[in-house]
Amino acid sequence: MTPIEKAKQQVEQAKARYQTLLAKQNAEERKLDTRRKVIIGGLLIDAAGKDERFGRIIDELRERITRDHDHKAFEGWQKPEPDRS
């Protein structure tokens, strides 16, 4: 193997390692973003059960849903309502 061929092989291996690291970083960022969304959503749903203002926010957000697939996730779901006793 010539020095040029060896150098080319090393460059290709470095590119592959870089792409692997980049993909791993992107996956971790997506995972963290999803976790944040789940936490915020849970807090919002919990708050709606205690304060009607948050229930109105949920109503407004549900009106913004545009994809049928996303609408289906809420079929039959009732947001919690504050206890009026």
C-alpha cells in the first residue's frame, strides 16, 4: 500500500468516526428534547387539574394540532378539571 493510499484510508476512517460521533450526538439531543417535552406536558396536565387557566391553555394548544395522526392521540382523552368542591 502506497503512502497516499494509506493516508486516503485514514481519512476515510476518520470521516466514518466523525459521522458516527455526530449521529450519536444528534440522537442524544433528540432524546433530551423528547424528555423535556414529556416533562413539560406532564406538568401542564397536572396544572390543568389544579387551575382552569392551564386547562384553557391545553384547549388552545389542541386547537393548533394539524396532523390527523396527532389528533388521534387525543381521541377519548379528557383533560383533568380542577376540583370545584
